[in-house]
Amino acid sequence: MAKSLCLFPESQRASYKDILEKLPERRRAVMSALIAEVDGLTTQEICNRLNWPINRVSGRISELKEAQLIEASGKTRRNDLSGRPVTVWKVTA
């Protein structure tokens, strides 16, 4: 995790580290995946990285979004399974 946090300024790294320590395990895993990817990730990409089923990730996305820890990046990417454009998620600044 420390490697991925190096992408952010010192003040943000400390803030993300504090947030991660307080999150339940599954939310922490999803948040860590998003922190590690500057360009953001789709829900399916998070599933692939964590080797989790979609229903485990989509619930965590909703929880993190409600907590205002992540947001839609305004970008979309084509889903490999459906071929449709899907939301790219990113951590909030």
C-alpha cells in the first residue's frame, strides 16, 4: 500500500492512511485499489484486481460513495463483459 500512496502529496498520503485505518476490511480493500490507480477504476476492474464477485464490490462502492470517499470521475470505459460504457470511480480529493 505504501507504494500506491506515494502517488499523492504528503498531506493526502497521511489523510488516506488515516481513513484506511478506520474502514472495515472490504471497504479498505476497494479504497486501496482506487488509491493505487491514478486514472480510477470501473467496478469490474476493481472486481478483477481483488478477485471478488461483482456484488461484493458494488456494495462497497455504494458505501464509499455515500461516505463521500469516492466519486464518479466523469469518465467512462467500455466494460469487457457487456461492451457498454461504465463509470470510472476515483477517490475524492
